[in-house]
Amino acid sequence: MPLWWCEDLNIPVLDPKRAADRCNGFIEVRLTQPADPRPAFPADIAITREAVANELGDWELAEVLVPGDEVVLLNKIPGYADQADEVVVRGRLIGHRFYDVLEGRWRFRPLYEGVATALDMRRGYWAVVDMADLPEGYDIHPERVVEGRLPEEKFRHVAVATADGRTHGVAKLFRGRRLHVVKSWRARKPLPPGRPSSLAEAAEFNREYIEAKAAEAVEFIKSVAAKYRKPVVVSYSGGKDSLVALDLTARSGVAFLIYFNDTGLEPPETYENLKVVAERYGVEVVTGSAGTRFWEAMERFGPPARDYRWCCKVIKLGPTAEALKSRFPEGYISVVGQRGAESLQRARLPRVSPSRWAAGSIVAAPLQDWTALEVWLYIFLHKLPYNKAYEKGFDRLGCVVCPANELAELELVKRSYPEVYDKMEKALRRQYSEEEIRWGLWRWRGRVPGDMARWVKNYEGKPLPVRIEGGGGALKIHIDGEPNMETLGELLKMMGRVEGTAVHTKKGVVKLERLGRLWLIHGVDRKTALDAAGLLVRSAICGDCDLCVRWCPTGALRRTGPGRSFKVDESKCIGCLMCSAACPAAQYLVYRNEA
């Protein structure tokens, strides 16, 4: 959706039609899609100022471009190796702040009004060149520079203008004092004068729009509750989105309780915030706790990764099923803070959907079409108790050592929560070198994708604890863990009649043969071989999440001890293998790990 800016009051405007009588002039704020702007807190301002000052060599310019007493917006953008944001000041895009993975710090690329301001003030690194145009990709030799101030260090950004002032651009300083033009455009005016503004002012100014959007969300929650007639549970993470979803549910008047999943990796501010929220709303809080499961599971699975995210099942889905499935055996309505603008995957999700992980349950997302700015303005309008971890510079909250984190976020974790970061780094050192940890290469088990791959040539991820070779129904399975042979015999019953390490299935006989750490599986076809491999791996590697037990539709599977000890009741088992579909070991180490 488009975003506007009131020139008079220096605040963002969500709908100019609702505010035409209170503002003399609006400009449209042009953002890179999916355009999910968020406000910059003081920590963000400090980070951005430092990036400008280091990049352009001028603290005075940094303070002009990034004011501390005005509403400043950040908008995440692609195209960089790590986290990057558009920086919006007074409705204008002044540039990109981006985290440099080589230098391990934030940098700044000035653009548009940012470049115009630097040139107008003759501050920072700038150059006027004896050229009529600034072709992108062109190298400007030093003799073409009429006036300016250039950096001593290579690859720093420089604001550039043609001699007639009609064209502006941004260049990088290359060897031989050449200026390599990165981008150019028709010259714009410098930033206009500003005035102090705040998020509270912006929230009040946009009250009518926000309340209309909130009213629609409240009616949505009511309609879902009336249609499905199940208990309502608000999934509260301690983040801004789930906070607004919680408040809207409270406004709907439906009875509800709060569910909080404690992964054991939450920032301390989240636990403090939960207490405040529980007191404010006065409803029951049900907590699912993973305890130390993450660290214990890392010993068996190795570090999680973006393409190997076993952790979500072990420390999120497992505790959730444990806490809620027995309490609501017929299912429940889970109100979540999911927003489509957060990712392409979430953008594709419907506003109401059946839960993938709680049979008979419904997921309702009242904020699916909200932006982060709308969420924040609602919070400030209603003075909701938001998580103070946001004030440290985090734009999203959850597990502080999540593999989805960018290096910029991990650096922030390192400074803010050193105990957790040090514990993670110590665990990573068992498998990764100091350089690999510095680059954050543990975040992928397969080939490193995208822009990051430019810096890391031909990097292959570390081997998983299970390696699969072979085709058709003949597989070789290399397992680092030791299978529990008694449990293996029990689990194989799910496929058919067991004789030693052979299983008589409806399709034919599947044979398992052990050669030390290597197992040979001969199945009728690839599916039966993989199913047997999944059961074999489950007997060797277990995250103690109990999802297999809770997802068994007939109650045929039960745990008999810690780790890999299970029993199967053959009289109840229907051979559906839903337990393997739920198991992180079977899913991530077998079904998604084919050679």
C-alpha cells in the first residue's frame, strides 16, 4: 500500500484523504516492495548515524541526515549480502544502510536527497565532475573532478554531481582515485527543513485510519470465533505483532487465553514483557517450555540452519503440542500475529487456515494485511506495553540465535546477550572454524545462496549426522549416532511383520543390514526404503520433542524412557507413518536429505 508524508507536521500518513483538512501538503514516500516500513528507535538512529559518519567521514553530516528528534523510517530491502534498509527522513529516501559482511560493520550508501544534501552542504565525501552525464558503471578518472573531497580508503561511497548540477549520482572510489558510478538520476533538492515529531503524534494523526483497520480486525476475530466455535488461544511471542493481535482479541469480547512458547532462547526482556502483558489483560497464560532441549538436541542434530531448521519442531512445536493438545483435544482457534509483508512465504498464506501442527485447530491472522508501521502506530496510539528489546535495535524478536538471523542481528545479539551468544559460539566451534563462524556459514547446510555466495566461493555446508546414498530401493545410510536396536524393532512394526531386521510389508520385503556405522537398506521401491530409513534414523537420533507420540492418530506409539525408547502397540497401529511426518529426525535427515 502507498505511504504518504505530511510536510507540515513531518510525520507519515497512512491515508491522506482522511487527513486532508489537517495538512497543507503531502508527498508520496516511494519504498521498495514489499514496503514494510518500521520506525527507527534511538538505537537504530545511533547505528545509522555511525554508518553515515564512517562511510562519508563526517559526523556533522550524519546528524543532519539522520535527526534524533524526528520520525525516521527504515524499510528492509534485498540486493545486499546481509541486512539492509532504506532510510526515510522527512518522507525522502536519503540512502541505504547495509551491513558489510567483510568489514563486520554497518555502512551507508547515500542516495537522492541524501546525495543532494551532502553536495549542497559540501560535507562528507563529494565530487563535482566535468561531465554532462553520469553513466552507470562508468569510471571517472581523477582529472575530471573539478572540486570535491574524496576519501583515502578505497570502495567508500562518494556523492557526485555533473558540473551543470542537473545530474546526481553515487560512486565508489576505486584504485587510481577513479570514481566508479554505481547509480545516477536527475538531480533532486536537498532535504527540506525539519521539525521535531514523534510516533505518538503520528499515531494520533492517523487515529481514524488505524481505528478503522482495527475495527475490521476485531470483526474478523469475532466472525472466526462464531464460525468455528472452538476455544480461542492467542499465541503471544513477546513481539509487536502478537501484542497487537492480543489487544484486538481482547477488544473483540471473545473469551481467550494466552499461550507463550518458551524456547529457552528468548531475550530477558521478553520474560519481563510477558509479566506486564499478563497483568494488563488479566487472563490465563499457558506456557509451553522447551527447557534445555535446544542445547541437548544440538549434540545429536548439529547446529540448525535455514535449510535444516529442526529446531522449530523441537523447541516450538513439541512444547506447544505438549501444552495444548491434551487441553484442547478437539482443537482450538490460534490467533497469531502473522503478517504477509514479513516474507514471501507468509504473503501466500490465507488469513484463516487449518493448523498444520494441531489437528482440528484453526489459525487466524487478523494482521495479515497490516504493515509494521501500522502495527507500531496502533501500539503507540493505545500505549501498549511493547517489548523493550526493540529499543536495542532489533526489528524482530524470538530465538536470539536463530539461523534466520542476519550477521548484523547476530552481532547485536553478541553485544546485547553475550552469555547466550558465547554458549552458541562454543557449540559451533565443535564443527566450524573461527572464520566460518565469523561469516555465519553455519546458517546453511547446503550451498550458500545469493549475494553471500559472492564472498564465499564454492562453500559446501558441513555434513549432516546422516548421509544417504543410492537410488531406487537400495540405500546406503551413514549414521553418526548409535541406533537403539530395541526401539528400531518396535518402530519397524509400523511397516509390517518384523523378522530380525527384515520387514514383510504389503509391497514386499524390506531388508536392513548393518556394517558398522553404515546401514544398507533394500526396499521394494524408493518410498519403502526411505520409510525404513526414517524409522532407522529415529531409533538413533531423537530430539525428545514427542511430536511422534502426539501425532499418532490411534495412540499406538508411546515413550518408554528418555531419548530413543519407544513401544508400538500393533493392535492400534494403522501404518500411516504420521509419526515420521512429524519427527524432525525423519524429516530433516531422511525425507529432505535424499542424495
